[in-house]
Amino acid sequence: MQYLAWLFRIEYLMRIPLLPLTIVLVVLAGLVLLMSQPETRLAPVWAIAAGAAADTAAEPASNLSGVAELQPTAAAPTFTIAEGNRPYVPILMYHYVRYVDKGSDPLGFSLSVTPEQLTAQLDWLQRNGYETVRMDVVGACIGGAGPCPARAVALTFDDGYMDAYTTALPLLQRYGFTATFYIVSDFVGRPGYMGWNELAALRDAGMEIGAHSVSHPDLTTLDLNGLRDQVGRSRDVLAANLGIPIVSFCYPGGKFNDTVAAVTQESGFLSATTTMQEGPQNDLFRLPRLRIYGDMSQPGFEASIRAYMP
Ligand SMILES: [Zn+2]
């Protein structure tokens, strides 16, 4: 009997006009959802999440939010550039300009931009009024002791790979830009690295040659003599072979400590760059740089520059 009573109740419920009620509820829910969307929202939630999870796919110039594009390859700066620290000169860090297969060489891929990526980046910088300054004048530029373009940016290329000469140099010249090339003095002329002729060509094209140690060790592990040798001799060898003063240094692997910074300064360099992604530019021997990754999209590149200099 209980079972029959239950069935009866179901039968009774089924007579309520469920279909029209459902339609009304769905329409109401839809309206609530629509009204809750901010007008500024540019991309569906799933797209932002996908962008944040992996910025790997070659994204077209889409309307994804800049923040999503920046992750995980380049976080927007989280410090505030104090008025006293202006002008701020974004210092961009490059290594290779070449094609690399991401699957077989993920590290090489992340250290490389393609010629097309670099072209698009330089093109955008030029169209938006950015002017390049070499590292030998960045200190004066920041400190107000020398001329400094309103929208100054410094381009740096580490390690002295041959594609700096074959690929980066012609692109820089096309846009009338200069850059600083940090050279490991013992690596000059090795397979895959520029020789003295290529370095002389960079010099003659108005590029700056900076030092990046003698053999690219972790400078924080060396005793004082070893440290002075790596810093001072790299400068002396480059200066002697190229006939120019070498005044800009870059810590190999970004590794430095107070002693390394002090020895670099005592050796007569004007500045030293690190691999710190962000920070104030109030110490010329601890200058942060913005790493330009192989999988950085063009909107991501633009957003990270704009974060420093809107
Ligand atoms: Zn290096």
C-alpha cells in the first residue's frame, strides 16, 4: 500500500506544468549570468585559464588579458617604481636568436627567440617610440647625468653566440637600434661562438661589447684571486683585442653576492647586470633584467614592456 501511495504522489507531481516552469528558470538564470559579466571582460574564463596554465601555443594577437599572457613566462613587475627612480630603463635579456625544437631542447628553446619574434619585438619598440641605449650609458641615463630618451630601453645579448652576428646584428641595424653584447673572453672563436672578426664588426656597427667573465663560472664560488681574474682579465682581453674600453659587466648565470659586486665595481666597470626579473634601478651593480623567453607571445612582450613604461 505504501508503494502505491508513493506512486500516486509521483503521478500527482507530474501533473504540475514542469516544462514551462523549467523554461522560466533557465531564462532567469541566463539573465542573471549575463548581468554579472563585467563589460571589460575580454576573453572567456577557460581561455584565460588556458593562457595562465601554459603560454606555449603560438597565440595570435588575441584579446586575452595581458596578465594571462604574462604567466608564467613574464610576471608583471610587483614593485612600484618610485618617482625618484625615474627614468626607469627596461633592460631586456636575450641569449640566442635562432630556431629550436622545444621538445628535444626545452632549455635551449626558452633561451632563444626566433628571428621573427625579434623582428616583431624591435618593430613594436620602434613604432611605439622606444629608443635603445647601450649599457655604458644606462647609469648616466638613470642617474640623470647624461642624455636619456623619454622611452629608453636597453637590449642585452649574453654569451657571444654566433647568431648575435649573423641574425641579431642585421635586425638591429634595420631598426637603427643598438645593443650590448656580453662576451665570455675564453669562448671567443669556439664553435658556435663569435670570433674576433665578428666582435669587431659588432663594434664597428656601434654595438657595445661588455664582459661576461673569462670562462663563465659561478663567481660566488671563487676565492678573491679567482674572482678578480675572471672579472678583470675578461675586460683586459676584450679591450686589448678590440681596442675599446670595456665598461659593462654581466654576472655569469646571474650569480653574484656582495663580494662579487664589490670586486666588479673596484675593477672599473660602470655597471653589472643580473638575471633578477624586477626591482629598483638604484644599484648599478645589481641591475635587474627582463628575460625574453622563447615562448613569450608578442602581446606578452608588449605587456611586460608597458608594465615598466606605459
Ligand atoms: Zn651567460
